[in-house]
Amino acid sequence: MTTTLALSATFGSDLLRGIGAILLYGVVGLVLMVVGFYAIDLATPGQLSKLVTRGLPNAVIVTASGLLSMAFIVVVAIYNSASDLAGGLISSLVYGLLGVIVQVFAVRLLEWVTRIDVGSTIESETFAPASMVVAAAHLGLGLVVAVSIS
């Protein structure tokens, strides 16, 4: 007895569509992450990229948590719109951009309420515990914004 493995007639086109979707969502995700980084950089005192390059620990913590929170937003925006490719790409981009804006304003508001001097915190050459509060605010608010997309 012989068993034959047969692929469906649409296997090739389905595979190509899936590859295309991955590439397109990857581009949308990358664009949103870059926009998110620059939004965090713009809203944070000092130039984060230079502070991170210098290896300042608090700048690294705040930037990493900000990027991770942006990733939450982007992932949920893509996940919730993946059933229709064209509509999914557009809604991911729109929800992702809106999420970035809400995230930046919410974190700045929380920093204002807690009275943390973010500028001096991220420019410090030594670890400042306040950077963990800012990081937690980024992560927590990123999750809140991400879930609100769903």
C-alpha cells in the first residue's frame, strides 16, 4: 500500500499570499516602531539615541521599555486586523499611530503627576531608581493602550 502526499490546488498561491502578508505587516510594524521611537525621543528631554549610545543606564531602561510598550501596541493592532490583508494593514497603521500618540501623552502625564525629572534621570551616569518608575509607566500604559485596541 502506498500513501501519496498531495498538496491542495491553492497551496502555492496561499503560501505566496502568506509570505506577502508577513512582509507587508513587517514593514508596517517597523514603521510604527520607528515612529514610536521618535515619538518617545521627541517627548523625552534630551536626545535618547545619543544617551543610549553613550550607555547611560537610565536612558537605556526608559528607551527599552518605551520600545517594548510600542511593540505591544503594534502587535495587538496587527493581531486584531489580520483577517483582511488590505483592511488589516490600514487599520494596523491607524490604530498603531493612534496608540503611539496616546502612549506618549499618557506617559508624559504620568511623569508630570509623579513629578519625576525625566531629563536629569535619563542623563545620569549612574542608575536612578526613578527610571524604573518611568519604565513601568511605559510598559503599563503600553499594555493598556494595546488592550484598548482589541
